[in-house]
Amino acid sequence: MIQDGGQILTNTLSGQGRGGDIIINATDSVNLLGSTPDKLTASSIQSSAGSEGDAGNIKIETGRFTLQGGAKIDAASLRSGKAGDITINALESAEITGFMQVPLSFTASRITAETSGTGSAGLVSVTTPTLNLSDFGSIVSSTSGAGNASSIAIHASDSINLGQGSLLSVPTIVT
């Protein structure tokens, strides 16, 4: 369980080296919940490429997967390096729900692969019998730079449930 603003991070800060992968294998569950009490830091797992080197991948294998209360999983490219791929394999269920209230706004619980540079965003893949997104929970692959957004692949053998304000999206913002 990662909660109260806890974080697992891997980054490339300079040069051409590749970031490390984050691999989590948990038989029962993986839960990312909420933020710090002051709402400044969400509980998160993040991989980013801040230079020429590619970001590492994030892979989670578990029974039940939950993101709640503004928690996030993020793979990002800020420059020319490629963002990492995000792979979630949940044997029972995956749930992304809720948000973190911040002054004048909110931050949704989310899985995001994004690029704001020339590097491409990574692939987001979720495999589970049941995927539940509710209360603004989202899965997004986006670009706001010259790099390409990637794909979102959902493999749900039973159901995909989208509730209030939920989002599956691959937007491109032209700059």
C-alpha cells in the first residue's frame, strides 16, 4: 500500500542513460491512496525522462489494483527521451476512483503516459476481468509537445464500467 503521499520514483535527469524499471508483484493487492494531509503531494508511482535518455517502464502484477483519492501512476517524457510504458495486470479487478481536492480545483486519480517534448509517450495497458473507473478516475495518453501520444489498451474479460466524470483519452494539444 502506498498512501499519504508515499512515492516510488525513477527518473533520467541528464544524459543519454535509460531510467530504471519499476516492477511490483503483489499476490493480493496494490493500493495507492490519497495524498499528504496538506494535499501538495499525491501518492504515486512515477517514471520520467527529463533528458535524452528514455524513462523506465512501470509494471504491476497483482490480484486487485486500486488508485483512489487523487493517487496516480505517471510515465512522462519532458524532452527527447521516450516515456516508459505502463502495464497493469490485475487478476481480479482494477479500480481507479476519486480525486484530491485542491484550492479552486481537483486532481483526479489517474494513470497517465504523457510527453511535453519530442519524445513519444508510452503505451498504457490494463488487463483485468473488471475495470471500474468512477468519480473522475481516468486513463490518459497525451502529448502537448512535438512527441507522439501512444495507445491505451484495455483487456477486460468481464466488464468495463465508466462512472461519473471518468475518462479514457488520447488527446493531442498543438503548441
